[in-house]
Amino acid sequence: QVQLVESGGGLVQAGGSLKLSCAASSRIIFSINPMGWYRQAPGKQREVVASITSGGSTTYVDSVKGRFTISRDNATSTVYLQMNSLKPEDTAVYYCTLDRRYWGQGTQVTVSS
């Protein structure tokens, strides 16, 4: 069993930045698995935002390309999501996942206009 603990959410004005962190409880399992960030806005389905392979290759949903950056630190078993130029439509609960098998508890991101 792997625990994922997210942090870094909050309230920010449009155009601002936030950096989310997600720490995994197992360094070995973390290092060999892909990680991802998903989000779920009220009344909407959960959607993938960004993902990163164990080797560091990244993918992004079109709506965040050029604004968000996913990264990982295998030494500390932590995955990050740097979010810049935030928009009100980025408001959601953000979840990190390890290979879509394990999920964090979610962290709220609210962007005011």
C-alpha cells in the first residue's frame, strides 16, 4: 500500500501561481511508476491534467500546455505541479496519482477573477 499526501493548494487571483506537491510513502515504488495530476471541478468529471513517466517524459492536457509544469524528484519521492497564469476555469480539487492505482486525498485550488 502506498500513501500519497498532497499540499500546496489555496486561493489565488487570476494570473497568479501555485505549486502543488505530492509525497509518496514508498520511494522504491514511486521511482519505477508513472505519476499524474488530475482535477475535478464541481459538476464535472475528473480529468487528467498532466503526467510524467518514471523516466521523466511528460504529457499535458491542451488547456494547461505552456502554463503548467509537472516534475518529479525520485530522491524524495515527490511529484510537483507548477501552475502559472492561473485562470478561474482551473478551479478544482487536484489529485495526484501513482499509476492510477493509488490516489491522494485531493487539494483545493480556487482561482478568483
